[in-house]
Amino acid sequence: MKMHLVAALLVAPLCACATGPGGTWATPTGTGATVVAAVETPVYFAFKAPVCLLRTPALIPSTIASAIVPFSKSKEGSGGDYFTNNAVADCGPPYMVTPAQVSNEP
């Protein structure tokens, strides 16, 4: 298969239901949201684990730098707070996608 055809087949499902009529997000509700959440959870975890494992050690140089010269207006803090806040954001909960995150309607 040609590379551009493979790329189109992989990207098309991501773009298919981006927005509904009137510019609203086309997201399922009820049982549909549960099914979508169940399908998205393995994909979410597949991306969350490498981000946690690769980005957390990459924070060490900036943590050391911010401990020496503190950031002035960072909402993540400086030094150890910077490392902790970013590590929790990358490696902390949620660990699964819930139907409430999928659906934007009550």
C-alpha cells in the first residue's frame, strides 16, 4: 500500500466525528459514551505510560536549574515543587477514561 493511503486511513477515523451540526462536538451519550470510554482507555494508557516514563527524568535538569535560579511567575513552582507538580500531572490519575469525560451532555 502506498504511504499516503495508509496515512489517510489512519487519520480519517480521528477526523470523522469531530463536530456535529451547528458546530457542537459530536460525542456519544449514555451507553455510547461507555463504549467509547472502554475503547479509549487502552489507548490513553498506552500514551500515558511512555509520557510518564520519558518525561519525568527529563524534568530533572530544569528542576535543578529552577532550584538554583527560581522561576519568577511559574504556576508549577520552582525546584522540588516544579518536579512534583509536573510528575503528578504526567503520572498521576486519572488512569482510565470515564463516560463523563467522553460525553459533553448530561
